[in-house]
Amino acid sequence: MADGTAGTVGPIVVDLGKTKRKAIKSLKRGRGKLMAEVDEVVATVAANLGAEAQGKELVPVVIVYRQRDKKRRGRWPLGL
């Protein structure tokens, strides 16, 4: 980079799969199996970047979501 700005690292998306509510609470507190998995992924990415990761702080962003069922279309027949 000729202008002296630091390069950017693209987003790292980690799918933790279906998890229990208790595990998510532990993750929010920075503990548990899920936090260990996130730390492992961040360490792996830092190792893969090598010298490019020097002087950069990799910050994991974890998004927890619940996929809802599709809404049912249509209604029962009104004549019943």
C-alpha cells in the first residue's frame, strides 16, 4: 500500500451449527466450547495470514441467529 494505510482482512464467517441456549450464554460471557472454537478459528486465520497478520488485531464478530420456519400460505377453507 503506497499511501501507508493498513490492508484489510476480509470477514471470517464461522458456522457454529445448531447450539443450545446454555452454550450461547457461555459464549456471551467469553467461556465454553463455542468460545474455544472461535478462538481456534481466529488462531488458524492468523497462522494462515503469516506476516500479513503482524501488527493487526483480529477481532471475531459472532452473530447468533435462529432460522424461522417458512410462514404457511393460505388458510383453512372458510366454509368449514
